[in-house]
Amino acid sequence: MQTLAEILSSLPGDDVACITPEGRVTRRELLMRAESLRISGEALESPLVSGAEILTMLTRLIALDGYASSILLMPVDTDARLYANAKKQVNKQNLIRDGEATRWIIATSGTTGAPKLVTHSLQTLTQSLKMNTEIGRQLRWALIYDPCRFAGLQVVLQACISGSALLVPKTADIEELVDFLIFEGCTSISATPSMWRKMLSATNAHKLELRHITLGGEITDEKTLGRLKSKFSNAKITHIYASTEVGVGFSVKDGKAGFPAEYLKSVPGGKVELRISQQGTLLIRNTELNQTLGQQGIITDADGFIDTGDSVILQANRVIFLGRANGSINIGGQKVMPEEVEAVLRESSSVVDVRVYGKPSPVLGNVVVAEVVPLPQICEEDLKQKLFATCKERLAAFKRPAVIRIVKDIELTEAGKAKRNN
Amino acid sequence: MAIRKIIIDTLRRVASTNEATLIEPLTDDTVLLQSGLDSLGFAILVAQLEENLKFDPFAMTDQPVYPRTLGEFIAFYEQMAAHN
């Protein structure tokens, strides 16, 4: 496997590699910066790589891969204890030995559970990416995620290895973000369904000329897929299921939620195998890697399958995601998957987005609370009554929201997912 | 609006949206657990009252409080409203 520097050196140096609101940098400039970092000896001072400043991050990745023994990627919302632990493991940064690959150490997002550290190599991180540089060089990928998390790193590496420019907005304001992407000719975006719903609500969203739309990190619902399809009719829409632990995943391109049941026999591409556990969670195995080696705190079964913790059901030849098995809300001993309630509320044509969570109750442990972002000019009280009525029709009594709150916005985590805790 | 009226209006609304039949007439002596509303209904009632009144009296006391009758329930809310 080539190193990141070798891959970039094989592509034209004059191409723009990275665009931020402050300016643009060519591939040659990035390679030169990385080279001087190695010559100065600074590259070996620390394995830590932060995504706070994208050019520094890219320079360090290029300098360290294939040169230093480890790269420790540090997301913005770093868990202090996790990194104290990681730094102990990588206490001394060394030159890499012959025949070895640099270890890329990355944290899982820990949406509901504790984040874990997993070790990858450039090879495992890029094995499901597109390598065609002829097509790649025509594309501009938006970096919406934290580049030190798995999903963001995939975008960074996709742009690097296929010769695309990386567009890096530096704003949390959704209108400004979308306007920046339009201005810079963005063609490709990878984001969570929650983030897509936000972007779809931006005034100028229809002006984006997208060719690739990727969704991941959360359950992808048919309504969001449908809205994307009607707004961006020329785009290829893919929803991916990837896990930081496994390093690769699989993609679904038929525009429907969940994935075809045939994937349980054979996943296209053959890089992963899937099973459903007796507890109804999805099990996944990377067929090209021995997952049991070198990964701390990751539990595999005898056959090397990892339990993803995602609850699924088989429904009419389709495997449908229900939500995180440990993310359920306990209502007097009965379990509610917030995603199931969200799916029912999201079907309303007046609803832009929704978040469901458990709120502590002195009576039953918890009650279900829903936050709803309505379309503009919708009568809030009417909408609430309609949603209560829909829930009464569709959900068992204990699953129905006790309270529906009308809000302007759904708060997302650093990983771009809807916050699950209150 | 008086707390009493808000509580009784909310109670009736929760009962109607949760297919519960209240045992009429509702008086201060009505025992909550025999009013027709089950514990899920009460959890919803308390959550909705917090939305309307902007306070949860159960979260404001260190001592566990278990109002037995509707009168005690209303008195508890009125008492804690004074502290709020």
C-alpha cells in the first residue's frame, strides 16, 4: 500500500486540494509543507492530530503516514480520559520500522455508549473508497463532519486519494454554510440525515448542483431520501452503514430505507458479512481483517463478528433499523425506541425534523418527549393536536409522546447526530 | 389562570387523548388511583403540567411526595407554586 504522500505525489501538483473561506491550497503546497515538517523533526514530536485547523491537519497526516509509528486523531469534543489512556499507549512517537504501516488511532462517536479507541491503517480506512482519479478530479467534496472522526476522515481521505478538492466551511450557521458550498461549486456532500434535513431547510439549498449525496451515521428514513431525490434529481444518493470499529461498511443505493435482506447472505463488494443476533441486533464482520487483533474493548463472537448495538427487524425482504439497542427509553419497565416514534412524527408533511428522548418522570421513571421543527407558517397548536392524534392511531399508549414541544432547531452533536440525552 | 383550573383542564384533556374514562364527579376527595387515569396517564399529566406551569413540584422537594387525592395533588402544586 502506498503512503498518503506517495498517493498525493502521483497526482497533478497544481490542482487545488483544499478550499476554506480564507483561501485555497494546491496539492504541491501541501506536500511541501509536510516535507518541511519531517525535515524539521517536528513531525515526530507528538502523534496527536487535531481537526481544528484543516491545513495543519492535512499537513500532519501527510507527514506522519508511512513515517511515524502512530497517528492519534483527536476530535473537537475529545473525551479527556479516553485520550489520557490513548497517550499512554502511544507514549513515544517513533520512526516506523521497515515493512510496518502507521497505526491510525481513532475514537468511535459513542452516540449513546462510551467512546472507544480503534486502530486502523491507511489501507483499512480507504478500502471502501472510490479510487478513480479521472472522475475524482472533477469533484469538490464538502467536509461537514469533524475530520478526526471516522465519517469525516473518510471524506478527507476520499478527496485525497481520488484527487478531489476538499471544501471546508467554517461556520455553524446553516445559511452561510450552504451559500459557501454553492459559491465554491460543491458537487459532493456526506452528512448525517439530521444534518441533511437542516441543509434542506436552507433558503438556497436548491442552488446546490450535487452529483453525490451520502447519508450515514444515523437511521436514514424514506422521507428524507425522498426530499433529497426531488430536490437534487441529478445526484446519486447513497446511504452507507459504516462502523468505526469495523472500518468498512456497506452502501445502499436503491433509495429505500434499511437494506435488502439478501445482504444477510452476501453483501455486494464482499468486504463485510452481516448477521442478525438472537437479541435482534446487527452483527458485522470485516472479511479482510482479523478484527480480534489489536482492538481494545471491542467484543467479537467466536466467528469474529462485532455486535453493532443497532436493533433491526426483517420486514418484507428488507432489514429495517429500529434504533440503538441501548438507546431505548424505559417507560415503567417497557422499552421505547426513540427512532420508532420519530419515524411516525416525521411522516407529517408539516414537520421538518424531530427528536425524541426520555425525560425523567416522578411517576414512571421516564416519559417520552418529542421536539418538533415545523414548516414555516404552521399553526403550532393545530400541529401538536394532529401529531398527538397520529401517535394515538399508530403507537401503543406507552410509546406516545407525553409532551410535544415546538422548537426552531434540533441540536446536533459534534458528530452531526441528533442529541439523544435530554 | 388558577392552578386548580389548569390541573383539572389538563387532567380532562389527558384522559380524553388516552382513552381513559374519568369517574365523575371529580372532587377534592377523588382518590387519584381510582379516578380512571392509570399511572401512564399520571406521568403524562405531570409532564404536561410542567410544560404549562413551567415547574415540576416533584423535582423541587427532597422528600418523596405521594398525593393520594385530587385535593392533595392540587394543594401540593399550589404550595410549590408559592416557592417557585
